[in-house]
Amino acid sequence: MIRPLAVLALFLSGIAGYTIDKFGQDLCIYEYISMNSVTYFKELNGVSANDPSMLGMCGLVSIVFSVVLIFIKNKYIYSSLAFFLIVIELILLGMLETASYKEIIYDSITKCLNFSVLGWVVLQAIFIIFSSFYVVKNEKSNAI
């Protein structure tokens, strides 16, 4: 029962990640251009304006992997694919050029109230926790 919940959390986080900049909400960064001001990525020009698309790609990758992971029953294959997914997402987040992804995510949640980012982060954490429980769960506990 844990594996389907983990994959469902991954799918929902993929939807939240894909819709981060689709519903009028925008990513922002605090004190990027001037002190005590919030800079929205839609206000930026050049490559920095494309940073929200990296989070959208993380969402798209999560959706694709959730479809694949729902059919995987082997714990070793499941854990290796989940690890591969996390590595791909970290690579995509590393491509953010304006600031660190931690700062962008934190400022977008706290300063801009972007609930899609909050949902993406929380559901990714639930996926990682539930997947960890699934991988380390002892098979003998099912027999009791």
C-alpha cells in the first residue's frame, strides 16, 4: 500500500511542478535587484527568465517517472529508478542560473505565496519518505 501512495505523491508533485508558472503565479527572488524588494522572474530578461521552465521540466519528468514506477514491482529496480529520478531533478535544478534553487524555492513560497511550489516540495518529500519506507520494509512484516 505504501508504493502506490508514493507514486501517487510523485504524480501529484509532477502536476504541481508542471503548473508552477501556469496559473498566474510566478517564481520570485528576494533582494535580487535591490534591497528589500521582490523580483519576479517574468520581469527579468534573457536566460534568467527561463528559470521557471526548469521547475516545469522537473514536474514533467516526475509525471513520466510516476507512470513508469507504478508498474515496477521489484524493489531494486524501483529504488534505482527513484534514485535516477532524483538525480535528474537535481541536475535540472542545478541549471537554474539566477540564484540557487533553494533560495528561489524558499522565496517563492514565503514572499510570493506560490502554492504550486509548496505543493511540489511537500509532495516530493512525501514521495521520498514513502519510497524509503517501501524499499526498507521487511517482507516478513506482511506475513504477520
